[in-house]
Amino acid sequence: MGRTRNARRRTTGAETVAENVDGGLAQLIPDPDRGRAWTLLIDGAPQSHVDLDDPAHLSFEYQRRFGHVVDLAAPPGKPLRAVHLGGGACTLARYVAATRPRSTQQVVERDARLVELVRRQLPLDPAARIRVRSTDARAGLAKIPDGWADLVVSDVFSGARTPAHLTSTEFLDEVRRVLGPTGVYAANLADGPPLAHLRGQIATAAARFAEVALVADPAVLRGKRFGNAVLVAADGPLPVAELTRRAASDPHPGRVEHGKQLTDFTGGAVPVTDAVAVASPAPPPSVFR
């Protein structure tokens, strides 16, 4: 069993919940500005933000970029079949269920104790077609039928690092197997200067998909700070113009790179295979202060 600790009561009447899970110390911290909203931290690193009253609200900037991908993946309101690798508090699965009712979703989250904590403290809408499976992301992906998914999202971190086996061409071969012909892949990537991991991940995606785009804070792309970037890939055309417009209008504006500019940014990086894959770099301690 996880260890729960008492916490200071907030003005909303909610209390912070702190409990040991497989990945470390999980904390659910009430949002003082939103009545039934919570931020999930693992060992002090922010993982998810969920508003139980408004699951269409996305607080973190990278989650908003994922939300844009969801919005543009199909005509408004059309149900999707989505696979989420890395569950956290199931923020994006809740968003899909709220904005695209009747969607069918599979969430793969390795941390079984985290899954139990989220189910207990932040229960999913019983009407939402969301199935949560506690297993390794790549093993869970292997169990999904060929061509089943309209969308595959990868947002997996262990100790604030993406595991090596989720960064390779072989992993993306499995993603492509699961995606239908018009399916979209999106991944949350974290890196800082000199951006070697990010460049390698772009090259890896470009080796397996016909179209690739990247959405990130301009300061991250310039190598000025550590941060998140959302990679989007598909075998068909990507909605680059609309994605660019939406990212630029966010509270924390993002820039979209695509085509020759993205190729130039990659700077000759080569695709990553299982044989040479390593975990993404650990963020500096200052990131979470």
C-alpha cells in the first residue's frame, strides 16, 4: 500500500493527497483557482492537471498543444479511437471524451499504483469509453490490433525521462502498425541544449512517417532553456497552417516547424534504433523550482 500523508487544508476545503506509487511520491495538489481541479506531481515534477468540472480545460502548455492535435485530427465532434501511452491523471483522454463524445480510448500506464490513486481520487466519467491498462507502453501497444487507432499519443516519463525503448524506429514501426491510414501520432518530447535528443527524435519520426511537424516554445527551439516540444507525424498531410495559428494564440505561444525548416533544424541527426537508443536527458533541477 502507498503511504498517505496529511497535508495543509486549502481555502477550497480540499487537501493535498500524497502517496507512494511505483514511480515515486505522487502528490495531488488542489488548484486554488478552480473548484475541483488538481495538479499531479511525481517526485516534485508536474505530470498532469485535471479539472473534474471542466475536462476540456487544459492548463499545461504541452497539453494544450496535444489538445490542438486532437481538435484537428478529425472534423469537430467526430469520435476517435485513441491510444494514450502514459496515462498520468488521464488529462488528454478526458479531453477527448469531453470534446468528442462516443470516442473509444485505451490508456496504457505502467504504474499500477498511480492508476489506482487516480481512479480513487479523480474518477473518470463512467460514460466515457476509456479503458486503462497497467503495463509497459510498448507491450501494451503490441496488443492493439492493426490499423485500429485514429490517434496515438506518447507521453511517457520515468523519473522525468522518456525510456529508451520508446524513442526508436522499431517503436515507431509498432505505432504505424496500430494507426489507420489517416491516423496521427503525437509525442511529448523533453530536451535542453544542445537539443541532441530532440533532433534525433525528429530524424527518427521522419524515417517512418511522410509528414512531421514540431510545436515548441521558441526559446526551447533556440536552445535557450530545457522544455517540452510536441512532435506530430502522419502519412498524410498535416494541418500545419491551423496548428500554427492555434499554437501562436496560446497563453504561452508556440512555434511550428515543418518541411525544410524542420529538416534544417534536425541538422543531420540520424534515426535512433533499439540498438543505440538511450533515455531522454534528465531535466536540470531548476526546471521544477
